[in-house]
Amino acid sequence: MGNREDLLAGARRCLEDKGWARTTVRDISTASGGVSMAAIGYHFGSREALLNAALIEAIDEWATHTGRTLAAFGADGATSAERYAALWDALIESFGTRRALWLASLEALVQAEHSDELRRYLAGGQDGGRRGVAAVLTGAEERAVDDTTARTLGTVQMALMTGLMTQCLTDPDRAPTGAEVVAGLRALARVVDPEGAP
């Protein structure tokens, strides 16, 4: 790898080990195998720009991993509720096994307050994510998902994922099962529509 790639890899390690706020230029230099601190300015312009680039790389990896998890859920012959519970089981497991990656996505949300570039990147990713999860849940091609479905089903599924992720990262010993998530959604449906929900 060249210096630029070494710096990105070092910044990723620092984000995972120390987080954004506690990562220094010296930390990145050390984690990148001794690439000079001056190289950060040369290749990225600033520590912040390098950390943004590393976060974006981590989020791309997170999105790819999440897409694969969503696409592979459920067993043949399972009911839609069983498949949906299996999706949650896979996501909840990944909150533990890919903890650093999920934490990086939360770090990005905080840092986007200070970076228009990162905020625009995340907003575009969320837009695509809403459509993508709606496609997985409906079994449609992503390009066939209409705006209403993306903004309703996709938005709510993304909100559930983010909320459950924060709970699982904070208290992994009490993470729910997929079946419990489905039961909770059924209970919520009864609150929203007490006469029509099953």
C-alpha cells in the first residue's frame, strides 16, 4: 500500500479503537506504520478530512455488510413473520460481531454536525438505504420501489434498525430476539389500530 492507503487504514484502526474525538495525528501516524504526520496534510489536507474519508470507507463497508445480511434472511418455506424474525436475529448478531463497524456509523452521525460533506454523504446513503430495505422486505427490485413505499416502510425499518442498534451496543446482554421484535411490532400495531390489527 502507498502512504495514502496506509493513512486510511491507520485512521480506520484509530476510529475503531479510540473514536473520533480522542484520535490524534500522532495516533494515526503510529497506526499507519509510521507514515509521517506531514503526509496527512499532503494527502488529505487535515486530520478531520482524513477521519471523514475513513468514516465514509467504514460506512460503505457497513452498508455492504447490512445489505448482505438483509438479502440472506429466512429459510425456504418460512412464513413472512418467521423470515422477518430471522432478519432481526441476523442483524442483532451482527451488532455484536461487527461492533466496531456499527459504532463507526454512529460516530459518523455525530461528526456530520461539523462536516457538510459528511452530512451530504450520509443523507444520500439514507435515501438509498430506505429504498433498499423496502425492496428487501417487499421482494421487489430496488428500482421498482415507489417513493411512498421508500418513505414509509423503508423509513420505519431504518428507524427500527438504528434504534435497536443503539440499544444492543449499549446493553448487549439484554438484546432481544427476532421473535421479540416481531411481537413488539404486533403490539405496536394494536396501539395504532386497535380494531384492525391481528
